[in-house]
Amino acid sequence: MCTAEMPSNELLDLLQVLKERDIALTRDDVAWAFESSRTEKETRAWVREYLAEPCLLSKEELTFHEKQGKNARKTIGTSSIGRPLSDVDFENAIASLEASTAAIEEQCQLLETQKQALHDLKVRQQSADASSHGHAQRVKQLAREKTQFELEGNELFESIQSRLQYSKKQIDLSYSGLPSSIDRILDKDDRLLDGLHGLLPTLEATGHDDITTTEVEHLCQLLTVYLTQEIRLRIGATYSAAIASSAVPNGVDKEEDDKGQLDTLYAELNELFSEIDDIVSMVVENQFLIPITHALTIKQNQSQAEKATWTIYVRDTLEYITIRLEVLDEHIKHLHAHRSAIIHTSSTLTTITASNPDTSPEKTKLTPATPFYPRLKPLRLSQVQGHNNFKPDASDPAIALLRNLDIGKVSSVSDVEKFQKTLDQTTRERRARLDDLELKTERAISDQVADAMGKADGDLGDVMQALHVHASYGGRVRLANVETQGLIDGLENQTQELGHAMRGLNVDDIVDQALALLHKSLM
């Protein structure tokens, strides 16, 4: 049983329907039917059955139904009353419709027969003219191809001649400058080899390192012996002086005391004599042997490092000279082969031209092969005649390459500044066209993707709407209830706010603070 605090879904649906249709019934007028135990089940069942979407008319459908109902009632009330239609009338009408349908079908069959006859007549007429028309087309095509082949042959012949002349000129220039270039390179190599020859004494081993170390050790040993003997002599002199001083008569008691002191001194001197060798060896080693040996080691390492550096330099220089000589040898071989190929090609071309004088571009005249060649454009023939009389103003293949690349404004590459300006202008124009094409392509692809995604979203919405169109008791299926949807929306809002807050953070300052705290904790 529903309470006032928690109304049922059926009551809410009923109140919504009453509100949409402007029916003057409030909640107090209909709530009693849901609160009474006798009428609650029947009322709920009635709402579920008759207020569902399949049964309940929408507001627009209700307006249309009321309007059409009034018009229908008005028409029925104002129309004259006649005889009702009987079964015979219906049968006569059906028979009339069948007869008219049969007549229409017969007329269609007759039209199909006429269409087929006209088609057969057209096919016979076309087959009669096909042979002559095909022959004329083949003759015209052969004439076009012959003219085109002659034109292309002349262009190819002149292009080959100009390129051969230019290549021969370049080869001759290369040959003329080859001896001086080789002499200059060999002169540089000789100077490098002379310099390397001067470095050979630096790279040779001196052989004095071991001898120097041995001499230092020997001198240190001699110094140790010398210092030991000197110390012993001084101690002996001191002991002799002490004995001499004690030999003066001073009484019996004093003599006994001096004798005891001399015995003690003698024992200490013997102990000192036993330690002199070790102490002097340590002193000489720390003051002389170790520093001198360390200095010699450092000098030896520096000498070896310098020797290794010069060795690498000599090796790289020799490799450079060898590689340059190999490249020069390959270049000379390639130059010889290129020159031989050009000479052979020129002689072959001259032989072919001499054996076929009619194919010479100066004597060849391209004219129509047949008198019935009306569709050949005279412009093409004028181009051919102009091409026969054309003398190339430059035999540089670079100009031909530029023309193949659609850069036809360059007449000569001798003017470097003008040539560079033309290339820069062409590069800018093509870069602009490329950027424009890239932008248009990107926009077209983006529009197509957006249209496809929009269409896919629309189709998905239609499918989901058709899938969830019918629900229990008129309600739409929802994947989440109101509370869950509210929590999801709140989570999205919090995530968005967190993203805005993170965009305002200064990562560098945070990293600096963290490093400062870490440094402070380590200190």
C-alpha cells in the first residue's frame, strides 16, 4: 500500500497523463483509489494496461483523433442518406477492375512486342555500318599514331644528339683538367707523407724507462747505505766522547755510576743500531723513491698517451690518403668508360643516320598518310613543322630536366642569381599548393569521419530506442536509476574540476620543492 511520502509509479504515471491532457483532476481526486485496499489492485492493473505507450495516445494523436472524429461526425450528419451497397455492387466493381487490368496487361504486351521489333531493326542497321565505320576509325588511328611516332622520334633524336654533345663536352673538360687535379692531389699527399715522416721519431720507443727506474732504485739503495753509515759513525763518535769524558778521575762512587750509565747507553746504542737500517730505508723510500717513481710513471703514461694519439693520427691520415687514391682511381676508370660509351654511341648514331637518310630529322616531313584524315588537328602539324625547324638554344640537359619538372621559365643556367630566384619562386608556389592540398584533404577526411560518426551515433540511438521502446507498464528502460545516475554525474563533475585544478599546477615548482625537501632530509 502506497503512502503519501512514497507515491507509487502508477500514481505518478496517471498524474503525468492527466497533466499532459489538461484534465482537471488533482492528486487528491485520484489518490484514494491507490490507497484503498479494495480498489488498489484494480486501479494499478488498469493504469498498467490502458496507460501504456502501445495503448495510450500521445497528445498530438489525441488532438488529431478529436479533430478527425468531429469532421467525420459532421460529414455523416450533413450527407444525404442513400441506398447501401450490396454484394452485387461489390462483385460488379471487382469484375470491372479485373477487366480493366487484363486490358492494360494486353496493351503492355503489345508495347513490348513493338519495342523488341524496333530494337531488332536498330541492331540490323548498326551491323550494316559497323564494318565501314570500324575500318575508317582504324585508318584514322593509324594515321594519328604514325604522326605521333614520327614527332616523338624526331624529339628523341634531337634530345639524344644534344645530350651526347653536352656529355662529350663535359668529358673533354674533365679530361683536360684531370692531370692538373691529379698532380695537385699527389702534391698534397707528398706533403702529408713528409709530415708523417717527421713524426716517426716521436713514435719510436726510447727504451730508457726501465733503465731509469733501475737507476733510481740503485741510487736509493746507495743513499740508504750512506745514511746508515753516517748515522752509525755519528753514534760511535758520540759514544767515544762519552767514554772519554767518563775516564776523568772523580772518585770511586762516581766511577761506578758512570760505568752503569755507560752500560745502559751501550745497550740502547745496540738496539738503535738494529733499527737504523729499517728506519733509513723507510725515510728514503717515502722521501725519494716513491715520489720519483710516481713522477716517472706519470711521465711514462703521458708519453704513451701522446704516442697513441699520434699513432691514431698517422693511421687516419694514411687511411684518408688511401681512400682518396682509390676514389680517384675509380673516378678515372668511370671517366674512361663513360667516354668510350659516348664515343661508341655517337658513332652508332652517325652510322644509323647515314644508312637511313630518309629518317633524318632535317629531311623528315610529317604529313597525313591518307587524304581522309579530317579530324587531325592542324595545330599538331604546325607544331611538327616548327619542331623540324627548331634549333635548340641550349644543349644543357639541366634545361631539359627543368622542363620535365614543369619549370619552363629558365632559358639558361649560366645566370646563377636568376636561376636561383626562379627555383625559389617555383618552390614557394608548389609548397603553397601542397599546403592547400593538405588542408583540403584534412578537412575532407575530418568531415567524412564526422559524418560517419554522426550517422553511426544516430543509428545506434535508433537501435537503442527500438530496443527499449516497450517497457513494463509504460516506463522506459533505464540502465541506471536516478540515484546512480546522480552519483555518476557528480563523479564526472568532480573529475572535470580536478582536471581544471591540475592544469593550474606548476609542475616545475612542485619538483623544485620536492627536491629541496629531499636534499634537506638527506642533510
